[in-house]
Amino acid sequence: MKMVGAQVASARIAKGLTQRAFAEALHMDVETIASIEQGRRTLMPNVAEKMDRALALPGLLSVAANRLPEVDMVPAWAEEYMAREAEALALSWYDTLIVPGLLQTEGYARAVFGCHVPYIGQEQIERQTALRMRRQQILDRPTPPTLSFIVWEPILRDRLGGDAVWHEQLRHLRHCADSPGISLQILPMGMTAHAGLSGPFILLETPDFQRLAYSESQRGSVLVRDPNEVSILSQKYVMLRSRALNLAEAKDLLDRLPGES
């Protein structure tokens, strides 16, 4: 995305346009233009066509946008994690905000991306949803990774996307709970203390048995390699597992939740 953004900026400057003047010509926000030029926002094909016309370019930006690699639809700070995830031997995932991406239904993923601020548009939502669904192909590997998930109960009570999406997501989680390669636990509400107050994180084991950790924040993420830091997160995960509902209790809760609506 940064290379395409740099091409947009170079073409605009060569035309003698400020970002504001360019944005006005395209009937877009100047913040959006800035984000595209800085590589923080994907250049969508329909926007690239408008830019080509405004800059009198022979379709150069349209070609770049239509041939943008899939990896560039992922924020740059998450690319390395995605590559590691695809080949991981094991993943241990604690989440307090949304259903973990590997367990999301298509409708739920679409609802998650639809909550993005600023709104990214339907075309980008569909692209991101398709990419998230493709990530789940690791579950179908001949030898899939060993997967452990701990999710906070309020995630299961939020109805992102509406009732139909919510019910479908609960059914899918219940199905996942029956999978022999997946351990799904739920951290219940009402606890007086637990080890996960600093937020979600993921533990990952690579094919060469290296142990890493990954966490996201509002504006970025970090892939943790320091053995001491990974060890601390591993200890937290062990403590969270001890406080979370076991598999049988988690299945029971997933069975009961739809009836509480």
C-alpha cells in the first residue's frame, strides 16, 4: 500500500495539486487522500479510476489498485503475524473484544469490519471479509494447528450484525467446541479478579518451535519475540485457563444463550 500511496502522491504533486485541491476534485475528504498517500488506507479500484481521470493518467493507478497483492489489504504492522499464523504449530488465543478471527462466521466478520471508523465502504468490507475467511483455511490443513481459545463471556452476548448473525455465530462456536483439535473456554462475567485485564493476546508456536506472542491495540500491534515477555503472557494464559469455564461448561453456556434472547 505504501508504494501505491507514494505513486498517488507523486502524480498529484506533478500535477501541481495540494491534497485539499485533489480531494475537492474527487469529492473526497482530505483525510482520506492523506491516508491513501501514506499507505494507511487501501486504494480501491473505483477511487483509482477517479484519480486517473483527475490527473489525466492513462489508467496507471487503476492498474496498481487492481493488482494490489492480498497481503497489502492487511495493515503493514499485522503482515508478519499473518504469515506466522498460516504455518503455526499451535495457537493460544485470549480475546475480550470480539470472537477470534479463526472462529468467526462470514456474517460476523462482515459486521466487525462494518464497525470500522472511519467507515471503509462496502467494497473494502467484502475484501476484508473474504481475506478473513481465507485465513481459516489453516483449520483444514492435513495437520491443523493445535488451537486453544479463551473468550470473555460478554463477546458472546453482543449481537454484532443483528440477531440472525448472532445466532449463526453461536451455532458455529458450538460446532467448533465439538472439534477434537479445538479447545474453547469461556471466561465468565462477575469475576473478582483474573490475569487478563491488560487485554487480548495470542501465543504462537512456529514450525521450528519458536514461541512468539502477538497483541493489537487501537492503532497498531506488536509481535513479541523476547522470551521473557512471551513467558509472562504464557503464565497469564495458564492462569486464565484455570479460571475459565471448562469445555463442558462452555458448551452448556453456548447451548443456553440462544434461549435467553
